[in-house]
Amino acid sequence: MLEQEKAGDLDFDDHQTKYLKNMPYGKTVDLAGLVDYAPGQVASKTLAQNSYVGITIFAMAAGEGISAHKSTGDAFVTVLEGKGKITIDDNSFELGKGQCIVMPAGHPHAVSAVDNFKMLLVVVFAA
């Protein structure tokens, strides 16, 4: 893990425009630790949302999921913890920690937790 070389946290309180939320600035962060599992639920924390990009961390208890839907943007998923099943059109993929996949815009896709599962979702929309 990379650590800050000099002691103490960086202070970015005077940073006027913050494009990310729910994350500290200038500190190392364990992304998977930003959202907790909730039995029988899909939990999420939005880090950014605007006309161009959405960045969200999800935690899904085993057996939970997000039903099939379409997005107007390309959706890039990176697995942070556990195992998940991603379905795009009629094709299913099982992914584990560190693996990623792109769910193309306009195609139906779904996500389900094989085990307790955390993922980073980045959706990029047309400019």
C-alpha cells in the first residue's frame, strides 16, 4: 500500500470546488471500506454524479442484486471484494476481486452477488 511520505494529513479544506463527495481529499482510502454490507439489501455510496460521469461504490449481500436495466452511458465495473455475476444481454460473467468489465450503453445488464460483493461503478456519459 502506498502511504504518504511525510507525517500528518494534507489539508484541503480551502479547496473551493469539490467534484467528489463522501471521500476525504489528500488521504489514502480503502474503497471497499467506504460502504458496509446490509443484510438483504444493496447499499451504495455516490462519490460523483453529473452530466458526464457517475462514480458509485456498491456493497451487496450474497444473493442480492440489481435487476436488468439499460444505461445511456458506458458502465465500467471493478470488483473490490467478493464475487459477482454480471449479465450483459444474454451473456453472464463471474468476476472476482481486481477484475473489471464494461457494460456498454444501451444494452440490458444486471448485477448479482454470488458472495458478499463490493464493486466500484464508473458510468461515463456522452459529452
